Amino acid sequence: MKKLPAFFGASFGVAVAVGSIIGAGILRAPHDVAQLLPHAWMFLGVWVLGGVYALLGANVFSELGAMRPRSGGQYAIALHAFGPFTAFAVGWNDWVSICGSVAAVSIVFAEAVTTLVGIPQYALAISMLAAIAAGFVLLRGSRAMNASQNFTSLAKTLGFLALTIACFTWAAGHQRAPEVAAVAPSQGLLLSLVLALQGVIFAYDGWTGIIYFGEETRDPARDIPRSLFGGVISVMIVYLLLNVAILLVLPMSTIAADALPTAAAATTVFGSSGSTIVRLLIVIALPSSILANQAMGSRVAFALGRDMKRLSALGNATDSGAPTVSVILGVIVTLAFLLTGTFERVIAICSILFVASYAVSFAALFRMRAVEPSTPRPFRAIGHPITTGLVLVGSVAFLIGTAVAAPRDTAIAAALVLVSYPVYRLLR
């Protein structure tokens, strides 16, 4: 079996988590959340809820990833727990949703670039070039990916923290605009919460990053749990601080009305140059998201190719750690998303696919504890089965709520899942 070289440590694991999580979601989701949950305590509460969900998930994945480290993400977990078809369905969903995420982030990146330069008519071309450029980095192998990911993730984190500090400093000496009376959500609080969680879950997604590189991690027993918990906690801190900073500068009514509230906050703090500063931050921040998600998707395709003869070309990799065909195919599918989708639709569909795959992985821990109780586990999920059951029930409840609140998006996501069966039969 072809294996990728073990090159990465815990620092890469945190960098790939931060890189894949902090991106387009945190820039645009506050607007959507504020429209659905127009009170500050609700607004902040849903971000805490999303972080707790990711933290409980990291607890589960730490055990599963350290127990049997293998590249391929949730596909590798489902393969061992439930067999080849379930694994293929999970891998298919995961890979498609990752490609969609890359497309969504590329759209926001291109919007920022073209607005700064004054060439909005080239937004599609710029978004496609961004996806292609990330592919070229990955084709150079593990060393180039590690250096690029660490640098871009650090630059992103420092940029967001700088904006947060500027907002806190402004709030210490200024009074924000008066609050306009909040309007109750027309569809009811429960459905509003579900819809708000779509954007929040998309904003947090990527915390599983290191799982996709399990066999490429030098010390999986130690580095996988550290990467998962370190990545989630780091992002929770950045997200909560940034959202509190926005609330200190802008009233909820403005956050709900402005499609890019971070830019509105920066304009309040810095004046007319604020919007330009935020768009520069986007240009600095989003390449790490594009790179991290492209890398994760390539590992899913690589694992599928390694296990299925008719996809064997995907399972080839260079000695430097580049699954060449898998990287190229991921870029092609991302370009197809860019040609056919919009940001909001991609977010909604991907968040459903993300949570469906999570639910399978959470169920896998129950199965593995039952059928392999004596298998060595370098890390054991804290509070299992209560914590695992809680996050599994939460995932199922989210999917049911989404089916009620957004039936069209759910139907599209379900169609993508159903298509996996004939594709699987054909490939087998």
C-alpha cells in the first residue's frame, strides 16, 4: 500500500486547522446570524454553541485518529468502522463538500481582490486562479505545503487579532451608534437557530484538519489530539473576541444590515480606509484557507484511489508527498463549483454534508468501542459515551431542523449522497 511520508508535527496540525477554519465564514456569517438572531446574547451564544460542538467533536476524533492514523479524513474512519460502501459515501460527501468550500472561499477572496484593484468583472477569473495556485503549491510536496501553511495561517491570525485590538481600543474611547429595536425572527426562534448554525458550522468547519494527514504525522498518538484541541480552542478565542469587538463598535441592527460587518466595523474605527483595510485582511487571510482545504480534499481522493482499483490513479503520490492526480482532480471540481454555484448556496449545502459525515464518525466511536474494546487507544474520548452521544444527537437534530427549515438545500445534499451509491457500484 502506497503511503505518504510522515513529515508533519503538531504545529502543522494547528496551522491547517486555523488555516481551514478562519476564512470566509467568519467574515460573512455574523451578518447572517444577526439577521436571524437579533439580540446580542443570542448572537454570541450561537458562536459559543458552534465552538462547543467542534470541541466535543475534537474529543471524538482525537480517539479515532490516534487509534488508527491514516490519511483520508473521515473516509478512513468510516472504512474501518462500517465497511467500504459507507466509507465511500462519507468520502464522496467529504470530498465534494471540501471542493465546494474551496470554491466559496475563492469567491470571497476574488471579491476582495477585484474590489481593491477596481476590476470586478474579473472576479470569476481571479477566484479560479486562486484555486489553481493552491494546487501548484500542493504539487510541490509536503515540505512546500508545510512552510506555506504555517506562514499563511500565522499571517491570518495576526491580522484578525490586530483588527480585534483596534476595535477594543476604539470602544474604550467612543460611543457606538444607538441600537435600533430588534425585530423578532419571522420563522420562529428554533428554525432561526438552525439556519444561523448553518453559517456558524461552515465558519468552524475544518477543525478535523489533522485527521486528513494521519499517516503523515510524525507522532500521531501525541500530535493528533494536540492539533485537534489546539486548533479548536485557538479559533474559538479568535472568533469570540472578534464578534465581541464588532458588537462594541456596531449595533446589532447595523451588523444585520451590512453584508460584511467586519468592514463596517473597520470603517467606524479607521474611517474611510476601513473597508480597504478589511479587504486587505481578506487577501492576506484566505489563501491559507484555500490551501488547507485543497490539501485535505486531495487526501480524501488519495485514500479512495488507494483502496479502489478503478480509482487507482488517484492513489499515486510522489516521494515528496504530492498525490498528483488527486490534487489536479480537486482543482477541476472546484473550478466547476465556481462556474455553477453561489456563496450562500454552497455554504448551505456544504454545512449539511459536513454534519452528516460528522454524525457517521461520531457513531463510529460507539461501534469501535463495542467491537474492538481491547485495541490500544493512545487517547480516550473524555466523558464518552455522554459527550459522544451529545454531539451525535446534536448532529442529527441539526440535520432534521435543516430539512424543515431549508428543504431545497437538504434535497440537493441528499441527492449528492444518493448519487454515491450508483457511482460506488460502477467503480466496484
